[in-house]
Amino acid sequence: MNHFLSAPVTDAQRQRDALLGALVGLARSTVNEPKTEDTDRVLASGLRLAADPDAAEDALRRMYHIVETEKHRVAPNCATCTMRCGNTDNYDLARLWAAPENIRTLYGLTEQQYTALFGTPEPEAEKAPAGKPQFEHYVRSGQKLLRCGYTTGTCAALAAAGAARLLLTGIAPETVALRTPKGIVVEVAPLFCRAAAEGAECAIEKDGGDDVDVTTGLPVTATVTLLPGTPEVRITGGAGVGRVTKPGLDQPVGQAAINHVPRQMITEALRREAEAACYPGGFAVTISIPGGEEVARRTFNPHIGVEGGLSVLGTSGIVEPMSQQAILDTIQLEMNQAALRAKNHRRLILAPGNYGLDYLHETYPQFADIPVVKTSNFIGDTLDMAAAAHFEQVLLVGHVGKLCKLAGGIMNTHSHTADCRTELFCTHAALCGADREVCTALYNAATTDACLEILDTAGLREPVLQSLLAAIQLHLDRRAGGAFRVGAVLFSNQHGPLGQTETAARLLDEWKE
């Protein structure tokens, strides 16, 4: 291994050092804690990669994060321990390169070589302070690794912990850490931690990772005061945190839009700080998000009933890039509100997007009192939510380009999941007697509107649409599983109304009465 065990001169070599140091930290963590089922595999894989002189920097960095994640699994409490013993710390290979010559020589590096490469080593006290830690946790999306971020709820809990530590110890922490509900440890450096009025305030910068997140970069601030006479933790919202204005959300109307999981995280973080400082009392916490009111206008908040700022959210504490969960959570919120509005009729209208909503308002103004939920591409998941909310009659209204996919049993209509629109038109046209020329034209068509024009020319629009609608009804019924009656209405922006399934026609007649 002498050919690469030398003071690092490239980014890959530096990353190799970091990996070797992390492997030492993982091995140290197993001295007093039991290994997981993956520990030996991670150690072996890390060592093999570290021993590869041709290993790329990206591969070394990915393995480093895997090793770090495994160490947190083995010794989950060490990252948040306020009485650090160092028993699970990573080894800093800079100590090796600064070691006496007889030690360095074992690895093929003389003092002269070291000095020629790096100059005279700095005394420990003169070394520049380490940079702020960045949260490093990755998920795979296709062939890419995407960096995760952490939620506004995690930021709020970290900020509360930092402010409380300053109050209780008189020392502003350089970093604060917590274990999220997902089990992943987040450790970051505060933007600031300082005395404020009768308490202290601490700010954590929101980091959405590689996710498209309008809140990334915003400071989430916790202002904390002590309540010596009670163990209670009182949490309120300040500037930039919205207020709930509609029922059906996580918090009651009038309350700050700080959801229950972030409230639990804040409470637990404060109680950990109190226990470490032997403080028996409670805390009053105000969470603020400077700039949150402006950013909230670009979110779903005004639509779902949160006014004046952002929501403090997060059920897992972690933001996964390109995650579907945020959209599904929003749909669930709308479903909850719809269930409250539905009253005795238990009727519901679903629309994938704005096209469906516009068509609905223009075509069926008499249904304005029936609650509407926007499904995005998650039609199947939304139908499941409707069943759980005990709706009895559901009408799906959407563009043919989306809803025709249901004829193939596709309940997530995103094009990345499946895009068989023209194939379905081709199949049902063949079932209706279309010749090879028409089927080929349909198969090669660019849009569903183009398919409709081909069918018009062939005189087959009506039978093909009826065949598609029958297949859509079949798959909707299968997904509903008898929990409710459901039908679909299809339209095209270019060709207007295209028809409705059998159940949709019945529902429309009943609702018009």
C-alpha cells in the first residue's frame, strides 16, 4: 500500500484519507456497541476501495458517506452526546503525516518529502479552524446519487437546542446535532447563537439538499427563554411562520403552522439539553423564519389554508430529493379538508391538474359545492385516500392525455413512470377494426389530440373512445375495490368534451337532480 499511503496531494488522495479515518471510527464504534448486519460488509468494502490506487474521488466520497451512516447506526447516541469521550471519533490522518520521521517512513514519506510538498507543518494552535459541517446523506435516483437535506422541523429543533444550550451553559455551541425521526443524524453549525432579551436565539440555515425547495437558504430561528417553575415546553410561531386558517390541517385553526412532529422534535431536543445541564424547568420557544412570508406565496400554503408565512413541517426530518412524499402529504391535507366539507353526501371530485380544474369550473358550475382535490399524477394514491376518508361517490375529471393511461391500469400518470398513450389508442383502435395503416399512424402520433384527428379521418373516434372509457372504468373499479363508486370524465383542450365512463354518467345524472 506504500504507493498511495503518502501525504495527500490530490482531491482523491485527500478523500482516501477521509475514508480511512472514517473506517477507523466505524471500527472504534464496535468496541462497545454491537455491529449491525451490514457493519462487516461496509468495513470490507471500504477497505477494498481504499486499497485501490485508481479509485475515483466520487467513489471514495460515496463510500465515506456509507461508512459514516453505518457508524451512526452502530452508535446512534454518540453524535448527540454532550459528554463526548472520543471513543468513536474518526482518525485524522493529518496526524500521521505530521508524525516523526520514523513513523512516516513506514509509509514511504520522508521529512524532506513532506516539507517539499507541504512546507513546515503549522503548530496545532495556528491551524485554521475547520469549516462548517455540511449534512451529507445520499439517495440514489436512477444512476445518480442525490444529496438529502433536512426539513424546517429539523431546523427548528436544532435551533431550539442551540439556544437552550447557550442559556443553560453560557457557551454558544459550534455545532448542534439531533437524530431525526427517520433515524439519520443531522449535525450542523448555527448561523448564529447569541443572547437575546431575556433568553437566547439561535438560527439554522434550511438545507433542502438536491431537492427543488424554495425554502433552502432561509434561516429558521428559535428564541428560547427559561420557565423555571414548570417542566412545560411552550411552542409558538413568530414572523415568517404561517397561521392555520382552515380546518383539516395538522394544527387547529388559529394555531401557528408548526406540525406535531416538529413540535415533538423541538420538545425532545430541549429536554435533552435540560437533562444534560441538570435543569428541572421548562422552556418557552418562538420559531421564526425571516423571509418566510414572502416565500410562502410561492408554495401550496395559501391554497390549503396557511396564511402569513411558511409551515414548519417534516414527518421524517429529512428531505429526500425528488421525493414524492411532499406532494402526497399535500394531497392528503386537501383530502382531509374535503372530508370535512363533504358532510352527508360524501361526494368528491378529483382533477389531475389545472386543465381539469378549469374544465370543471366551466362545464359543471352547478357542482361548486362539491369538494375538489387535485391529484397531480398520483391518481391511484388519491383514490386510496378517498377510500380511507369514506367518500361514497368520486368523479375524476381530466385531460385525455392523462386519463387515457388509466385504460392500461397505470395509476401514476407521470411520463417517467409510463407513457403509453398512443399505444393504448392504437390497441383500442385495432380492437374496433382499424386497419394497419390507421394503427401505424396512431402508434407514431406525437399527442393524443393527433390520435383523435387520425380517428376522425378514419371515422373511428366514437367506438375507440367508448372502448377506452370502458377499460378506464374497469381499472377504476379495481382500484376502488368496492369502497366507493367512481367514474371518469375526459376532455381535450383542442377537441372539447370527449365522453364519460358508465359510472360517471350515472353520477352526473344523480348530482344534477
